[in-house]
Amino acid sequence: MQAILDGRDSDIHSSINKKFNSGDFLGRLENLLDEYDARESLAWVIGRSTAMDRDYRESAAKTDFDLLSGKAAHTVSSFNEIRKIIAKSHANGKTDQDIPSICLTRSDGTKPVLSKGDAFINLNFRSDRQRSKIGFLAGAGSLLKSEGEARDRPWNGSWIEHNLNLDICTIAEYHPDFERKYKVSVAFPTQPHPDNFLALWKDTVGSDEYTLIAESVKSSHMGYFFRGRREEPTFNTKEIRLITASHGQEDGVQSDTDFYLHPAMRTKEITAHVLKTIESGTSRLICCNIAAPDMVGHLLPTRYEEAKIAYRAAADALVEIAAVSEKFGLHMLITSDHGNIEDDTSAHSANDVLTTVIRAGGTKFNAVIPIFQARLFDIGPTLFELMGVEQNNRKFPVEKEEFAGRPLIKFE
């Protein structure tokens, strides 16, 4: 078993510390394993910055592979020794995300090592954050190199073993190529969402193009996730996708916890892409993801001053985009999938998210959904309303009526 420490969507030291009846996850795992006389099941411990990297950093992937291959930064023989390494890392300013690789030896002193022909079951449901891991375990070097190059991050890949022949099963689909080309099994296949806004684009909107804009750490959000779990746009859909590398070698960013080094991230570049696309007049819809408030928000409370920079960068971007949208007579919709930077913790907040619709000049509409009763899947129908697509042309096939999207506004 490989235990991946969080410290991002939970308290930054929650692996060994307890706070408000939550945390001490390593202790809870130890107790659970003892219940089943399975303490020796735990073989490896590592932080999520390494084992759940989604930006195809080769150094992170190789460190993860080295751990599974018996070459860890630390080798210990007990849970207490693991705690000491974690506590020392915390004292040195590291959070759970960046805990170095730790190998826990068996009772006979041998190191657990992933060997040729072994079974490997991945129970991590974060599909975007497990592609690198399954890529190197399945020998998908070409996929990893392609994804790295797309982010201005070329891979060497000479360390990847192509003859491990592991029997790999993942809890969910991480990438369709893993099944098609590398014989990876999926325990619970994930079907694309049939009622996804962009999946319905061709049949509902027509031949007009749309543009998706993001930086690389959110490329899946402005792609795979935004299309309703589709790796590619639906057939004959005119999609333009502009992805900017989140950082270069000169930035010194080695993991997600380093984004405080340039907390505005690529907000200016994202804004420039949006403004240029607006001015070109070629896209019926422009969607962008501004990543800084989320990515730097995960580093709170430690990086408070940097979080303010990220917040202001996002605010400045929205003001600039709104001004140009108004100039060109466009509607603008601002929303989020969750809160983060407004709370002084590393995790996403449970605060309500307000969706703001800025109308183009000369148009009038009213809110038709009471405040705090909107759902995230109401955004698609709202965009259709803003684009002037007739109600009877909308196609949102859903299994349950409670999940049918509704426009948040209605034109007068």
C-alpha cells in the first residue's frame, strides 16, 4: 500500500496532528490495519505534490517511481519513525503535500518493491492527478512525453521501464489510452455526461466556434472536465483551446506548493488570450479559468501575503475583461465551483458561490432562480439563454429531473 499524504484539501499537518476532531490520518490508518492484522500492508508514504502531480513534471514522476522501486529518500521500520520524519519536515516548514518519500521495511528487514508481473490497484479517484503514475507504470512513455511537451516541459523518459507488465486496475478511468493501448482495467468505468453543455454544442448552437483558455495546471478543467469527461471535443465541434504553461524553469516551481513564488501565476497571459479572442470576434463563447486564487489559496494560512497578490491579480483580470466585454457588446458570466482563498485554511471552503451575470448594453433580464438555490449545472442553460438559443432547442437529457439544469436569468 502507498499512503499519499494530503495537506491540501485537509489541514496542512493533518497526517499526524488532530484538529477539531479531524486529522491524525496516519494514526487512523495504523489502527485500521491493526484491526485486520495487516500492518505490513503499508509499504510507502509520500506527499501528494509528488504522487498526485497533474502537471506532468518528470522529476515528480521519477521520485514516485523510485519509491515504488525501493529507492526512497528515507527507509524506516516503524510507524513511529514515519511520524518522526513527518514531524521534522513540518518543523522545517514543509506541509503534508511535500513530505519526502518514505519506505517502510517488512518485519524481516526487506524493502517492499514493485516487481514485474505484479498487480497494481489504484484507488485514487482524482483522474487528472493519477495520469503520470499510471503512465510510467504502464510504460506509456509516448503519452507522458507528449503531455510534457504540451506544457513546455520535455521529458527524458529513459528511466521508464517498458517491460514491467503489471496487471493494473484503476478505480476510475484516468485516460482512455490506458485502456485502449496499455491493457489497464477500470473497476468503475466512467461514462461521459450526456447532458454536458459543450457535448450539446454542435446540435444546439451549430457550427460556431468556442474557445477554452487556461494555464496548464487547470488544463483538464478547461478540457476533459469541462467537456463532461471527454478527452476530445465532440465530433465536428469547432473548439479552440489555448493552454499556457503554468511555470518555466526560471520560476523555481517544483510542485504545487511553490506557486507562492509567483502568486499571480499566468493570470496576465490568460487575460491577454481572452482579450485577443474577444477582439477577433471569431468565437461565440469564450471560457477561461483563472487559477491563482485556488492554487495559492491552498497554501493558506502560511502564504497570506502571496494570497493577497493572487486575489488582486484575479480581480484586476475580471475588471479588464469586463471592460472589453462591455466595449464589444458581450455578456459576461463569473462563477466558481467552490470557494478557497476567502478562508484561512488550505482546504476548499463550504461557502456559497455567487454567480454574477454582467449584461451587455441595451439588454435587460431578470434573475429567475432565488439566491442560494442555483446549482453548478444551471450554468450551461444560463449560457444558452445569454447566447439567445431558444428554449425548445435546448437538449439536456438527464436521468433524474432534479438534475435538469435551469437558466438563472430570463430576458425581458
